[in-house]
Amino acid sequence: MNMARAEDHPPSCRDLVGALAQHDRRAAYAALALGATTAAEVAERAGLRPPAAAAALQKLTDVRIAVFDSDRRTYALLDDTFRLAIQSEVRLSGQGGGDGAGSYFRRGRLTSIPGKEEVRSRVLAVVKDSFAPGVAYSEAKVNAICGEWFDDWVTLRRALVDQGLLRRNESGTLYERV
């Protein structure tokens, strides 16, 4: 089975908290938030030695709190990271106004597809968020993404199409989020 890469899903709240649990990483984050863009600027503004700043920046990019532009050799914070992580957490846990789909997920994977239509649509909406609007996906890519969510990726793919969350072209080779 093909598996989607971790980069295809936003980091979890746990990942973000873990990344910012260390002082050097928080200091590097603060320096970026205050306008630093290079490793040298981050080291200076955060009061870190250059190797510590570089290690902190690497962790922030690994967790996708920040991004590195290799052409310009600069760093920038990713604005949507925290919002996407919280949105995902709320939906999966059913807390804070979430939709209660969380009982069908364990460790970030779908345990079953509910039979009850209302709950089924909520659960499938969580999976639908793995697909970017306006992007055409090959069947292999859809299978890989669905396989990361659920062992029976064929059933999950079919459920997404039947629910009207993914649209399949006439030849059945390309899919697009609705």
C-alpha cells in the first residue's frame, strides 16, 4: 500500500507544543516573529550561539512552524500552521464546538466508517481536508492519502466519492475535491 507523506497533513498540536518546549526554539520563534529572517539575525536577536540557532531553526522547519527559502537563505514563519493544527484537533476531539467525529479516530487514523449518515458525513469531512481544492489527484495519490487514514483505502475512497466530497473524472483516473 502507498502511504502519504507526513508533509501532506498539518502537524498536530502535540507536535507544535513539543517543538516549542525548548527555550532555544521558543527564542528562535520569537526572533522570527519580530522580523529576523536569517540564521545570523535569529542568533543575534534570540541571544543564541549560531549552532544553537541553526538547530532550533531546523526543528521549527521540520515541524513546519517555519519555512526555509534555500535560494535566499532566509526563514519565515508559516502563518497557518497553528490554525490548521487547532482546527484538526477540534474536529478530531469534538471539543470546543467540534463535530464529534473524534470517536472514529485513533492516533490520527480512521478506525471505521460510520453507517449513520450524519456522523459519516462529519468523519468524511475530516478526511476531505487532506485534499487541496482545485488540485487534480491521480488515483494512486488518492489511494495513498486514503491509505494513511484507513487500512481499507478503497472503501474510504469510494465513500468520499459517494458522499460527494471527491469527484472522479469519467475515465476514473483523476479525482478532485468538491
